[in-house]
Amino acid sequence: MPISVFGKDGYWSAARIRTDRAFSYGKPNSTLLENAIASITGCFMARRFRLICLTMFAGALFAGSADVLSRPLQDSNSLTPIVEASPTLAPFQHIRFCLRYPSDCKTNPTENERIDLNAETSELLKRVNHSVNISINPTPKSYGPNLGDGWTIAPEMGDCNDYAVTKRHELLESGLPSKALRLSVVKTASGVGHLVLVVVTTKGAIVMDDLTEMIRPWQSTDYHWLKIQSATDSKFWHEIKRPAVRPFVSQADRRVRLAADR
């Protein structure tokens, strides 16, 4: 089993160990090599894999899919909040980010912790999600001990961290409250570390993600939720309590997964 560790970027793996194991029997093992590559490139590989899947199953998506902003939330799980557990260490790269962009890490105690998900804010979220997803060229970054790379707002090239902080920055600039815009560290179904932006609304917490144009309820993702920015102070982070209910999965997501498993 691959050995994973949390490191200075908050969620990178022991890629060297995985790579050594991939060649330990004198010839490359394709499965272990894939795991090693995923460890090194992180959310960049998650993005590439998801884009391939979306291309392959576009027909299934368009046949019956609609994101949370274009349909009413009728499922009882839709309003299930993300529950903070115990305080935890912030990702090291987020600490560096706050030193570089202090205005993006301020919290106003008088702000609302939710935004009204009306037609105006829905259009804003869709526009920002789309514009950022197409404006940054997905590129793996190295978060090694030399600290050469960091989370960056609106770079020409970047990884999932850059997409997430850029979306949050643009929504802050548009006047949305910091308390309702919370970065979250997750793991994908394939075990790759990933960063998304959670927007807490009057219709539940929804996810802005560089892996998809759809803005979905947090339960409809297949992510393992690890930690999230505190609602009271964006410099602090909390672990996420596992939901007591079964995660909600949309019919469109279910069709894509079934097709992928065949």
C-alpha cells in the first residue's frame, strides 16, 4: 500500500517511496507508476483525469445534468451543513499565502456567514467559476523545501490551489462576505490531494471546482473532506466532521460513475 504523508503544502505524498516501489521488481509496474505520478503532480493529474472522463461521458452529462444554480434544491441532504470538528493546522502554503496576500485573509466579524443564493449571486458564481477555469493553464507546481512555488492569485499557469484562491479573491472583490467563502482541502476518489472553494449559501454549501464547470452541493462530490477554513477567522482551519447521512449523489454523477466502472 502506498505510504502517504502530509507535508509543507498541506497534502503531498511520499512520491519517492512510490516511485521506488514501482521499479522494485526490475520492471515498471504501471499501477504503481500511476500512483507515483499522481503523488508528484497532485491536483494537476486529478484535473487531467477528470477532463478526460468528462470528454468521454459528455453525452451522459448533457442528457440530464444541471448544477445547483439552475435547479431547486429538493433533496433533504442539500441543506446538510459542513460541520467543523476540532481545530487543525492550516496548510503551510496557506500560511505563506496570507503573508503574501493579507487582505484575502481578513475576516469581518459583522459579516454574514451565508449568502443569499438568488439570481444575481448565482450568475456571479457561475461567471467567476467559468472565467477562472479557462483563464489559468493547468500546470503542476513543486512545493518542495526551497519554497519556490506558492499559492498565487490569477497566474497564467497554476494548479488547483491557484484556481481556488483566485475564485475566492474575485468573489471577495465582488463584495461577497469572507465568512461565506471557505477554502477546503479534500482528497479525490483516487486519493489525490485537492483544494476547492466552498460557498456557504441559504440553500446549502456548494462547491466551486476547477475539475468541473458544475457548481454542486458539497455532498454530491465523491471527495473525502479533510479540513476547511474557519467561518470565524479565515486564517484558522478545522477538521471536517463526517456527515451522519449518506452523501447525496446526483443522477447525472451516478450515471457517469456507472459508465466509468464498466
